[in-house]
Amino acid sequence: MNFLYAGEAVLSRLDQVAPERLAISPLVKFECLVVPMRDGNLVLQHYYEQGLEHFVQLPMPEQVFVQGAQLRARFGLKTPDALHLATAQHHGCEALWTHDQRLAAASHGLAVNVLGM
């Protein structure tokens, strides 16, 4: 996948939604920061941290982890995927933006491929 295209596709989708309707969990921040921290790229790390502050922050209470375990056990999802989905379900989100088709069956229509591929 062309990362330039992927970035443009996501930005295009972001422009179509009111900012107060976009949310992330602490797990999203965790995953976004791993590579810049590993690479020692403080500029990119700071850029991500600033950008992520514009999203509504969804907490991940214990119930999210129990639901995530159920999703992982039932659908064989990887732990982060199960937790992303459980967080979206717990908070009653309208969609879970992803590029991972494996979430489709487990999400019952909640997972949306934002790249449309």
C-alpha cells in the first residue's frame, strides 16, 4: 500500500466528519507513539502527540478488557484489535475506522475500512 495515498485517504475522511465526533482510546496513542519513540524521532513524536489531542479521548475501563477478551476468544482477534473494537462497542461508537478486514465479522458492521480497499 502506498503510504502517501493512505494518508491522503484518511485525511479526506477526517475532513468529512465534525471533530467532536472523532474519538480515540489510549491504545491508539500508544500504537502511534511506538515507532517515533523507537526511532528517537522527537519531532514526529511531538507531532503525533499534538495531533492526537484534537480527538475525544475514550477511557478504557475494566469492562473494555473483559469484552476484549471475549472478542479475542470468540473471533481469534489479536489483543490490540479486540481492545479497539471493545472500546468502540463500550462507548457506543457509530464506526470503528480501520484497514483491517479481520474486524468485519467480529464487529457486526461497526468496523469501516477507511481506505476502501
